[in-house]
Amino acid sequence: MVHPLAMALTLQRLDPERHRRRLQLLAELAGAKAVRGRLQPRQVRGDRLRELIATRRRLAS
């Protein structure tokens, strides 16, 4: 029986277009992850600030 990974590697070699699309997709995912990593600290800060404001409003009422 052929190992699934060996079969996948063989299929990849047989289909260069599929391999190229896969590499492109992985590059796009890595780029999206990098952008999300840069934006997330701002979002976390904003979320924390909104939470503090809501808590103060609850305590003030």
C-alpha cells in the first residue's frame, strides 16, 4: 500500500498547475495572516477601551 503523503507528492509532481495554484494560495494566506497580525493589536486596544467605557457607565448609573 502506498503512503498517502507519498501519493500526494506524486500527484503534485504530475500536476504542476495545481502545485502553482497551491503555492499561490499559501502565499496569499500568509499575506492575509501578516495583515491580520498588524491590525489585531489596534482592534484589541479598541475593544478593551470600549469595555472600560461600558464598565464606567454601568458603575456611574
